[in-house]
Amino acid sequence: MVLKVLVLNGCINKNGKTQNLLNLFLKEVDKNVYSIDIIETQKMQINHCIGCHSCEKDGMCIYDDLNEVYEKIEESDIIVLASPVYFASFTTPLKTLVDRLQVMYARKFVLNKQIKEKKGVLIFTSGRDNQKMLDCILLQSRYVFLSVGAKFLDYICQLNTDKIMNIEEKVIQKSKEIANNL
């Protein structure tokens, strides 16, 4: 049985450090055990959540632009969030998708629908080595994983990318370790 890895990719710069770190991680994932599906949020036209609470009535959004994404999330076994940190948060494309995960939250916590259990991994980079930035992105990620029914496994991060040109060896090793122990 092949397990499904779904990547919600917020990387905007395809030659950037976060994308490179994501690629290192995915290269280590055993393709005999896992299939990988990557949702490139920067290529999507996602409607913004307008706070209408429609999803709390029937578990559906008034917009149908993310129905396929919701289905993939529900079917997945592993969710990977990948994003550079922009002002203590995800990039705008990923943040817009995250806001629309209110549908998943409503299904689980308002409508009490059963959601398949899964695991969650966060991959990110940050220009600074700042504990408060780290705390912010980790807290946001934990809420995303909670909303989609994923147990937060671990995170892979390269901090201080404004000064460090390459991914540090200790980060590469952690990436390999997590990928090999999903």
C-alpha cells in the first residue's frame, strides 16, 4: 500500500533556499512507500476567505476553487507545509490557502466529522535567526495541522539565510532523518 504525501508549497522563488530544502527532503522520501503530490500555491488563483461561516453549516465553502485540494488533504497520510518565513508567517499564496482551511476546521470541530489521521511536517527558512519568528511559524503550523487532522511530527528549518549562503549540513542531516522516519 502506497502512502500519500501532500506538499502545500508556498515557495515563490523556485531557486530559493526553501525550495532547495524541500527538494532535499523529497529526494530522501522512499518512493516505494510514498507517492508525492505537490500543490504549488503560487500558481493558484485562490479566493480569500470572507468569514461568511457557510462552511460551518455544511462543511463546504461558497467558493469551489479548492474542492480538489480539500479532497487531497483528506486522502493524504502526510502533509508537508513548505514556506520561507515572510514577516513571521507563510508566504501570501500559502497563507491564503491556509485561511481557506477553515473548511477543514469546520468539518472537524464544528460539524464533528471524522477526518483521516495523518502526520505533519513543516519545512521553512528564515532570513534571521530569531526565536520569536520561529515561535510564530511553529504556532501557526500546529494550528494548520490540527485543523486538517495531522499530528505535528517535526520541522526542518534553515535560519539566518540573509547571511548563510548554503543549507547547513546539520539541517540536511535532519531533513534526511525526518524523511527516512515518516
